[in-house]
Amino acid sequence: MKNLVRKLLRGAGYELLHRANDPVLTELRMLHDTLRLDSRNRLRWADSLSQPAAHACYRSLIEMHDIDLVVDVGANQGHFAQLIRRLGYQGEIVSFEPLRRYRERLSTLAAADKRWRVLSVALGREAAELELRVYQDDSFSSFHAINEVGKVRFGSLVAPTGVERVPVRKLDDLRKEIGLGSSRRVLLKTDTQGHDLAVLEGALATLAQTHAVITE
């Protein structure tokens, strides 16, 4: 009977799918439903299809290396921390995000999660105070100017909207503050729109006990 129903549905242009609770499979199903209705938007396809594979990789890294501390640099609105929670990670998270507009939201999210802390500073190769360029889509906010390729690809999304002066610290100088003892097993994620090398240069001691690095 099930095969007959499946055959009839396929003949009518539908596919019978088993519902899965796995977050990566759920994401794949949602992407399929969305992208098949937007088949000509190649930029959206390119940006979207790589995400489930990346998320499956994050979960594997966390499980394989028995990660117990995630350092989330460039937290924005907390997307990465929320993602790894959905993927099953239950250990500690320390997020860094200097942009003022996200402090209240991140504080609210972290207040509901006993193992998530947020520090309102940027990270870099040395302690300083720098100007953070803010764009129309503030996920592009950066210490660096958007190059011509970015302007062409993202258009109005990278129109400048202001500059915010923010404190910068070295991750290695904050090891004690974030509870980074010698036995910790760290995953370091950094998404700082062109400033990731500076973040890593300020984290050389931390990298010695880092089991996985995700850099965007």
C-alpha cells in the first residue's frame, strides 16, 4: 500500500518523505522546499547549499575532539552559538561581539543559557581601540573597508551606515577570564570580516590547546 501511495504521489508531482528530527536533515529539507521555488537565484543557491555540509562538519568536529569550550569570535546576533546548541553541543560557549546594538539581545540569550557568556569586546593581535565600520547589513561590519568585489556582489547590503569605536583585546590576555585552563578542549570560531588573521595572531598560546578552528 505504501508503495502504491508513493507511486501515485510521484505521478502527481509530489514526493513522500519521512520526517526526521536530525537538525541537519531538517535544514536540508527546508532548503529543498525553498530553493526549488527560487531556481534562478544562483547567488542564493551558492550561499545556501554549502551550509548543511558545514553544519554537519561542525557537529563532527565537536564530537570527534570532545570539545568542552567554544570561543565564538564575531558573534553578531548569536547565530553560531544557537546553531551549535541545535546541533547538540552542551558545553561552555564564550562569545565576543563589540557592536553596541547587539549587547541587549546577546545578554538576553546568554541569560537563558547557563553555559554561555558574552564579552563586549573585539579580538585582535594587540590591545587597542579601533574604528569598526558598520554597513547596511551589519553582519558585514568590519575593521576593514569593503573591496570592489564585495561591492559588486552585495550592492546596497554593504552601503556604509556609520563607524563605531570599540575596544580590542588579545584572546591570550583573556585566558584566565574565560576559564581557559590547561585541560580545556577548545573550538575557536572566528568570523570577523577580514580580521581573522589578527585574531589568530593574538591567540598563539590559546591555539596550542585548540583542537579545531573555524574561520570565515
